[in-house]
Amino acid sequence: MDAGEKRVRAFVRVKPTADFAQDMIKFGPDNKSIDVSIQKDAKQGVVDNRPTDWSFHLDGILHHASQDLAYNTVAKELVSEALTGYNGTIMCYGQTGAGKTYTMTGTATEYQHRGIVPRVIQQVFQTSARSLEPTLTIRVSYLEIYNETLVDLLCPGRSGDGPLVVVDSPRGVYVKGLSLHPVCHEEEALNLLFEGETNRMIAEHTLNKSSSRSHCIFTVYIESHFRLCSDVKCVSSKISLIDLAGSERLSKTGSEGQVLKEATYINKSLSFLEQIVIALADPRRDHIPFRQSKLTHVLKDSLGGNCNTVLVANICGEAVHVEETLSSLRFATRMKWIMAQPVLNETASQEGMVKVLEKEIRLLKQELAVHDCLANRSWVSYNPLTDNQIVEIKSQVQRYLNGATDEIDIVNVRQVQEVFKQFKVLLRQQESEVEARFRSKYLLVDKNDFAAVAALQKAGVDNVDGSVAWEEDGRHAGTRTTHFSSRHGGKKSRKSNEQPKKEGNRSSLSGRDLDFLPKPQSIISTKDLEVKEGAGKQEAADADAELSKPPPEEDTQRPSSPPSKPVAFEQFKEEGGSELSRIFKENKSILNARRKRSSAVAQRINSIKREMEDIQKALEAQKQERWQQGEYVDEKGQLIIDEEEFLLLMKLKDLKEEYRSGRAELQDLRTEIQYCQQLVDQCRHRLVSEFEIWYSESFLIPKDLQEALKPGGNIRPGMIPINRVMCLEEDEQDRFERLQETTLPACPASVSFYRARMKTDQKHSYARTMSSLEQMKKKPGLVRAAGKNKSLSLLHIT
């Protein structure tokens, strides 16, 4: 297929009717032309210069055509080209009630009357099954444009992520936030299609009992990966199947209220679409207003873009609709004048790119070796350093630092990197040694830990501004052994790895919040710390041993009446649900810790914000005062400010940086809180569901079925509802499905179609039943189960 320009293909499909206007609509012998003629209206007078005859030439006319013939004529070739890497678009246009939705999706009850979309899905998966070399990755999406609002039909309850937005990118137009669903089988794709169809907006008016009130776009994304030839590029394409809402003449439909509002949006978007088609057909137009509506923006690539485009104009053959028929035929004729440029969508695979880069590296190494040979530098090597070379560089760095040599021999970049690496290693060693020396003599105390500071003050060690301290031998040192910061000019050591920290929380202690205090042996000694740690470990071991003790043996005799659920729930948490209960409590404690941490960070951010506002007010006052007294500038014309204003500016800059870091930390904490909340909810749901299963199996199942529910029995505990324990015969639904497969009304290829349809019906039947039950529960005076007038007992999990 040539990648050059080609025109958009346009077909006409006539809706079958018993009142076809044969004297007004005539088809050409080539089945590609259609002539429309109307009689002059006598009410317009003698002078009537309006045209009465029109002739349209298209790519084909589908009159009394079956769904199979329509698909083979319109879409089969386009889908075949899409499987080779060319994008494709099929669009149905026409007045309301002309058969657009029937052409695009068909009927979901009969396999033979399915439309273009199910047949496209079937052709894609059948081709994928027959293909040997490429591996196809297929995804689908379903978009609805209702009253200029984008809706994801496959995620109708979507919330929290913001509205869907049309985005222009270098690779084309896409809808940000639209869900893409990977599918592996034809049945999965059809199930998504039927699910989306049930979420569409439809209404009833005079001309159509099931009129689509929105434009819908079902897109199939195809990616082909070749396994045998890794250097072959990856091929990707998409097939956009567009079902446009029908144009409406309000005098004929009689729409009112919400239907009238929807018709206004539909006619407006279709009017903008026709303007885009006229602009694209005019080669002199430089600007195409695609952003006039959501529909035209989404169809930017499909109309005159890089894909094969096919239009199906659906018309009605009755004489009363001849004006709408002429409008649809004019639109189809204009579409034929649009030039498209289909291009092959190829992207290099990762394996192929690696091979290309490795080949380029080899060539560059050869070229560099030739250059070194010509420059008498053939002894230079660009390979990774050996162990002997690393040892030699390390010794040279040591001699350089000791002053034994003034130069380090370097011939390539790898040696430069290794020299800096050795410098970094030596620096870290020195830092560790200095920190170890200080820690052997001083204790690291947090200023914000008031309990620790109070304990040290009570024992005779002052705070950071005090002058009384203790040495390791317990002797009073007076002012000679004062605080570390006073002896070393206020410098603070970095936090060591031995500082305790909470799991999952980043420490907010800065360097100014930590101080080294001399280590008082009489107050806290290393031996005492070891004893306390040992006691803590012993307590933890005792707790673990207590939790790991086997539960007491239960009495084999079942109680005459089952205990209440709250009592049984406490028993369940001690026996079978002990692990779930422990996990639930741990997750909840982590969640509470994250919330406390988030509250503290939020308070710190608020205090910083208030301080920034005060500084800004002070700077504004300084500016007003400088403006009243006159401003000073230097020789270059730059403004001169005093030292106080400069310090305020620097402080404001530091506060802004601290504010940004605090906001980032708060955002991370909120994300962690949300994740922890989900874990807590999952644990709560799992705990309750496991309890229900345990309660039913322990107290409600008859004794004669207990043997079957044991680990060696034929029934897996918890998998069979109580009301079906006594009826374990063959499932009628399974028998019906097998019978349906053997006696299908069509070919075996229809299995996926009918299965997807049946699953969708079952899902919506279940939803309707549950909704009816909820409504029944809300009705007053409803008699409760077993005639008991008792309130429901709820399990409160904390």
C-alpha cells in the first residue's frame, strides 16, 4: 500500500422501508451514483429558481444490503491494513433514525445481525490466532461525548481523577484519563462493548424510540511485536469506530425539555463538524478550527490525518425525509474531497535498539583506536580498570595526600573517575573516625525531646546554653568541659545511623535541633542501656511466645444454640482470626502514626507560612519607607538596600525553601495515609468475611456434613454458601451453557458473541435485583426475616 495521499472513501447505506420514494431517489447502474429529484412546489409561485435535481457520485451504495455485505464492503480492507500498522477510522453519519447505530453495533440478540464493531473485533482476533510470528497486544476504549462532556463508558463511575481532557501530542490526539482495557480473547472485548452499550445515553422521540443522544467512539489499539527477528520494528495502530448522533429537525421530532437540550448540542457539534470538512476540502485554507468542539478535536487525526478514513452516510428512503437525505449526501460528497496521508506506525523495539547501539559503540572504539595509533598513543586503553590499576590509583592518591608526590598519572576518563572515587572513600573514612571519637565521649540529645532534656538537667547536665557537664569518669569538669557546641564554635555533628526513627516517616529534625552532650556515666551508662535493651527484648520474646501458644482444645460437643455474633467474633479473633486481627491492628497503628505525623507537618507548614507573611509585611514597610525617603542607586543604576532588608530577603528565601520541602513531605504523607487506609479497609473486610465463614462452618452446618468439610473431605470450607450445602447436584447454568454451545443458531464462531451477551445480561439482571431489594428494604412496614422484630447486630471493628 502506498503511503502517499489518498481520498476519504464514502459509502451510502439506505434504510429498508416499505414507502421507498422510487420516483425521487434513483441509483445508477454502477451502484456508485445516486440521483435525487423533487417536484416544484406550487405554493412558491411561478418564479421558483431553486434546483430540483441533484446527482452524487460515491464509492458505493448499500441498498437492501446485509450486515455481512456491508462489513466486507466498508471495513474489511481497512482492518486488514490496520493489522499491518496503518490507523483506520470508520464513521457513520446521518439523520436520526437512519440506522447508524444498527450499522455500527448491530443487534446484540442475533449473531447474524451484529454490526461493524463486533465484526472488527472478530477479524482482529482471528487474524491474531492464524499469525505465527508477531505477537499482538490488543486494548480497547469506549468514549462518549454527551452535551460537550467526555464520558468513559467503560468506567461510568469514574471520580477523583478530574474530567477527561483532549490533549494534542507529537504522536497525535488522545484523551487524557480515558481507560484502556487490555483484552486477550474476543469474548473479553465483546463483553466490554456490550457493557459500554448499556451505559450510553438514549431517549425516545417521534422518529426514533431508541435515539442515541451522544457521539460514541469505540477504539481498538493494536501493537505487533516480532519474536523471531528482534531487529524488526514494533508496529502499532488503532481503529476508531465512530457512531455519531443523528441530526434532528425539531419540527419533526417534537423534542422538549432535556431531549431538546440534547438535540441542540448534537446539531451544534455536527454543524462544527461540517465546517471542518469544508475547510479540509479547501486546499487554500491554512487554519483548520479543530478546537471548536470536543467532537472535532477528538477527530483531528481521523479527518485528514495519517489514517485511512471511511464514511458511511445513512439515509432514509421516504419522501418526507428527502431534505435530510440531501444534506447527508452533500456531507458525504464533501468528505470525498478530503485528502488523507496514511503512514506506517513503526517504532524500534528495545532489542533492536540495543543491537544498533552496540554496533555503534564498536565502530566508535575502532575509530578511537585508529586516532590513538596516528597520535602515537597506542598504549592507551579504554577498557574498564583492572584490580591492579585500581590499587595503583589508590596508592597514588595516598602519596598525593601525604605530600610524597605532586602529580597523579591520568591517561583516560576512567582513571579520573576512579581518583575522585578514592578521594570520596577517604573522606568518608575520616568523617566516620571523627564521629566515632565524639560519640565515645558525648551523648546525642534532641532539643525537642523534653523528657530526655529534663532528665539530664535533673541529673546535673545543663541544656545547650549551660556550662555544667560531666565527663566519662563522672568528675565535675566546670567550664573546662562545657557543651560541645561552645567548645567547637557552635558546630553540630550529623545524625548517625544509631538515632532511633519511626518506620516509614522521614525525620524532620534538622541540625540545629540536635546537640552533643557529655556522656554522664552516673546517669546513663552503657551497661544500663544494655540491660534495658535486654529487658525489652525479653518482653518482646515473651509476647511472641504468648501469641504463638496453641489455642486450648475445644470441646467436641457443639453448644445447643450458637453464641451471639459479638461473643463469637471475640473468640474468632483469638483462634482462627488471630493473624488477621494482628495485621489489622498493626495497619491501624501505622495509619494513626501517619496521621499524627501529617498533623505535625501541617502545623509546621502553617507556622512557616505565618512567618513568611510577617516578613513580607516587614519588607513592604521597608519599601514604603525607602520610597518616601528616596532610593539610592550605585554607579551601575542598581538599587541599594540596607542590611536589615537584605537579611529579611535571605530569611524569606530560606523559609520558602523550607515551605516547599514541607509541602512535598505533606504530600507524601497524604499518599501514604491513603494507601494505609485502603489496607485497613481491606483487612477489616477480610476479617469480617472470614468470621462469617468461620461462624457458619462452626455453628450452622449440620453434623452429618462436618466430615465433608474437613481438610481431607471433598468440599473446600468457605467456598459453598450455607443455603446450597444440602443441594450439591450439577449446576443448571453449567448445563445450559454446554447445551447452548452445541445447539447455537449460527456457526461455532458465534460462541464468544453469545457468551459475552449472556454475561452482560446476567450482570445487569443481578444489578437490577439488588436494586429492587434495596428499595424493598427502604419501604416502611416491611416484615423482617423469621418474624423477629429485632434490629440488625453490627460488628464494630476498632
